[in-house]
Amino acid sequence: MSDLGFDPSLKKKKKSKKTDESGESPAPESEGTPAVEDELFSGLKKKKKKSTKAFEMSPTPGEEDLSSSFDDLTLKKKKKKKSTKTTADDFEQQLEEAGIEEVPAEATEEDGNVSSGGFTYEELLSRFFTILKTNNPELAGDRSGPKFRIPPPICQREGSKKTLFANVQEIATVLQRNPEHLIQFLFAELGTSGSIDGEKRLVLKGKFQPKQMESVLRRYIIEYVTCKTCKSMNTELKRESANRLHFLSCKACGSTRSVSSIKTGFQAQIGRRKKM
Amino acid sequence: MSTIQNLTAFDPFADTGDSEAQPTNYIHIRIQQRNGRKTLTTVQGVPNEYDLKKILKVLKKDFACNGNIVKDDELGEVIQLQGDQRVKVSEFLTTQLQLPKKNIKIHGF
């Protein structure tokens, strides 16, 4: 136990900072995951919503691209006129001005061009997507097919100290994972132990709510199921026998990445001590 | 003349922050259930240059909980705290000790 590099002023700092920092940090803590999680579990609750949402979302990037390219066009024009005066700082303002002044004019031009064909860009885009969706929904980014719907975890209390996790097997098959791997992860993450009963349900020691199980499952899915490159959940976990590492290979895009093995870590001694 | 804005804005070779090299010295914050609705938080893998005893003293005072340091044969010294202090501990580690957030892993439900 050495004082190496430990800042003795640490304690004081904490005290002084405590008041103003207490309110800040907790919020960002929880921000990162929900978005991903919602995507993952949306199949459960708002399946219908999602498909429409994806559909509505997709046109927007295109539109933005267009408008930004307009901006670029207008910028160039502006610059030639006023380039003697401008500095980098003024440029921002000019950008705004240019956006307000000149874009409408160009937009009307553009509209004229498009409507001469009879369709606006948005109409064509939505038409394209409806056709694509009816013919091959997988290409339209509609991933709410039956394969990727994860059933919500069913937790029952068994006695007062144990929890029955009824549909592990089902979830594992949906995720295309070995149930043993999933169970191992659950044990490590929850810091408990348990067993599988006659009907292949998991009995966990300790009390756990379905909500808690869901958050752990989400973490499992992010770590061991989703492909980092294409976000697909159609993946396979392989164990390389040569180097004893686990590899996750994506069936959709073909990429592979290595996955850390499950480690239990430190387990504190709870309850009665070992008899010496 | 630094007027070509859309060229200067993005440097493709700049460090993106999410480096591929994963840190191996993770700090694991875990939770364990005890009897009833009581829990225990364990903090494993705090770098050696920090004095665990002093950290523990601050943590105990700030979180108003008891705690102690447990020596483990493989994992070194581990801080134990009473109750669910996971979020608070990670906040403390990032703000006070300036540890990068990606090195901290919170386990448990």
C-alpha cells in the first residue's frame, strides 16, 4: 500500500466539488444504451410502429444531402462576390444568410424540374420504398421479421429466494446461441449460481425482476449477438480450437470479430464464512 | 486563405477516439445480492497508482455506506461497498480520478 502518485488533495477536491457536480453526471450514464436497446427489443412491443418508422426515416437523409448541396452551391456564389471582405468568422453568418436568401429561389427551380416529370422526389422515394417493401422486405431495412423478435424474459419466483427463468431455451434459440453460453453469461453477470430444472428452465438463486433480466439480456445481445459492422443479429458464435478464442461471424455481411470470454470476476463472500 | 470550409472540417487521419485496441485493464464494478433486498458492490481492478485505502475512505463518507478492502489472490485488492453504489462509483472514478469511461465496466442487472 503505497502513496505512489496518489493525489493527497483528492479528498479536499471532492468536498469542494461535490455540490456542483452532484447533479451532473447521472444523466449521461444512462443515455448511451437505451437507443440501441430500443432498437433491439422493439420487436417485442412496437413491432408495427417500427416498420413504419424505418420507412419514414429513410427519406430524410436524402433530403438533407440535397439541401446541403444547395447550400454549397449558394456558398460558392456568395464567396465570389464578397470574398475580399470575408474572414473565416463572417463565413458562418454568410452561410446562414445564403441559406435564407438564395435557397428558396433554387428550390423553386428544382421543383420545376422535378414536377415536369410529374413526380416530386419524395413521391418517387416513397413509391420506391413501398415497392421494395412489398417485393423483398429485407432490403428495405425491415428487420422485424420473426427471426429477430426476442420474446420477453419470463421470470417467476420459486420460493422466496429463487427465480425461475422460464424461457431461456427459447431466447437462446432465437439468438442462435448455445443456451449454455447464455446461462454462463447470466450467472457471471448476476453474480449468482443456479441450475436447469427438468423442463429446461433456469433456476437462479436470488430475486430478479423481468426488467432486470431484460437489461442483462440486452447487454448479452450487444456483446455476443449483434454484428458491430452491420448491426445484424443474424450471427454465429464459433470457438476456434487452435487458440481457444471465441469468434462472432456475421451471416449477413460475413465479418468476424473476436469476443471476450465470459469471466466471473471477483465474488465476495456472502453469508456464513467457510469453516476453517 | 482558409476559406475552403468543407475541406478543412474533417481530417480523415485524426484520432477518432474509439481506438480498436481494447484496454485490458478494465475496472469492473459488480453487484451481488445479499439476503433480502440488500446488495453489495465490488470494485475490481483499480490501477495500482491509486491508494485504495484513501479512495475507500472518501467513498464511504460520500455514499454514506460501509465498505472494506478485500485481498484476492488473483485479482488483487477489491473494494467492497454496502448497497448498490455502481453508478455512483463509476461517476466518482470518472470525475475525481479522471479514469476513462471506456475502461469501466458495470456488471449486474
